[in-house]
Amino acid sequence: MGNGLSDQTSILSSLPSFQSFHIVILGLDCAGKTTVLYRLQFNEFVNTVPTKGFNTEKIKSLSS
Ligand SMILES: Nc1nc2c(ncn2[C@@H]2O[C@H](COP(=O)(O)OP(=O)(O)OP(=O)(O)O)[C@@H](O)[C@H]2O)c(=O)[nH]1
Ligand SMILES: [Mg+2]
């Protein structure tokens, strides 16, 4: 999931650039949620460890 859903052009560029959103990513353990988050933020693959609690990040779309 982390690799497939995190292409900036397919997700973030489809959102209106003048708005901000709170997005919650839910899924089973090891589904790839953290991978998606950091792929969107840094636009590269980041090796993850299982998350304790939750992660939160502010991401600016490249298209805005
Ligand atoms: N093959 C493959 N592996 C992936 C993909 N996305 C994530 N992974 C791998 O799956 C493992 C778990 O990814 P995480 O992003 O840590 O998963 P998570 O949903 O945050 O897991 P928890 O924090 O434990 O709930 C890691 O080893 C990732 O490298 C994908 O699209 N393809
Ligand atoms: Mg995680």
C-alpha cells in the first residue's frame, strides 16, 4: 500500500491547492500507513518500524 498509494501526482495534485485538509490514514498493522505518510512528505521511500501510538505530519502539496 505504501508504495502504490503515495504517488504525489495521483493523490495530492487532485486536491484543490487553496485548501488545507486533515487526512486520517487507517489500516491494519503493517499495511503501509507510515510508508505512505513519509513518501508523501519526502517523496522517497523511508524504512519504517512499527508505529507506537500515531504519527502526524504537515505536508505541503508540490502542486501549490
Ligand atoms: N512490498 C511492499 N511493501 C510495502 C509497501 N508499503 C509498505 N511496505 C512495507 O511494509 C512494512 C510495513 O510498513 P509500515 O508503513 O511501517 O506499515 P504501518 O501500516 O505503518 O504499520 P504499523 O505502524 O505497525 O501499523 C514495511 O516493511 C514497508 O517497507 C508496498 O507498497 N509494497
Ligand atoms: Mg506505522
